[in-house]
Amino acid sequence: MNNDLYNIIISIKPAYADMILDGRKKYEFRKCSFAKRVDKVFIYSTKPVKEITGYFTFDEVLRGKKSEIWDLCSEFGGMSECDFFEYFDGKSVAYAMKIEKVYRLENPINPYCSIKEFKAPRSFVYLNYEIGEGSIL
């Protein structure tokens, strides 16, 4: 891993994770951005799946008012307008990662067995190691 780039794990509801992995969701919305440069975004599919099901790279992170981000990304955002604005309730700024390449793991990873003291991230966590297909490298 390049010292200037970091990998992260993000928590995503299974329905949205599947849409990303199927190529139907081309923007992943977030309430905050990253302080470090990110290379790979590993998808932790939350309950009831509770596995790392794939990862993606992204082209850029869009930042703007909620209405601006909705106007730019709604067609491929994978969520309803009501859900979008509910997700960003109380926030003045919205972020959207423009997904570039998506990789579905043939063998999803159970992070509770593979990552010491794993806890599902509330938003995201930086990794200081690589995740490989079926194991931690």
C-alpha cells in the first residue's frame, strides 16, 4: 500500500451494498469526508449479512449543499429523495463518492474472525493493513 493512500472500511446497509456491487448505485453518500487520501473502500454489509462483500475505488468526492448533491447524484444514488434528505437531516453539507470501479469478493470476509477486535464502523475506519480475498494479508 502506498504510504500516501489509505484503505477504509465503511458500513453500508445490505440493499445499498448490493446496488453498489451490481453497478446500479454509482454514488455513495456520506455525512463527512476523509482527512486522508483513500485508495480502496471496503464494503462492510451490515446486519443481517455482517461481512465484507467487496470494495470500490472512487473518482472524486463531491461536496455541496444537500439539494445540490441530490440534483447531481439522484439518478444513480440508489435511494429515494425522502431517504436521502432523512439521512442528511441536521447536516448543512452532503458528500457523495463518485464510484469508479467495483470489485465483488467471491468469498465474503467475516471481519469478526479476520480482523482482531473488529467493530462495525459507525461511518468508516482507516485500515493499516491490506485485506485480501478471504484473509488479511
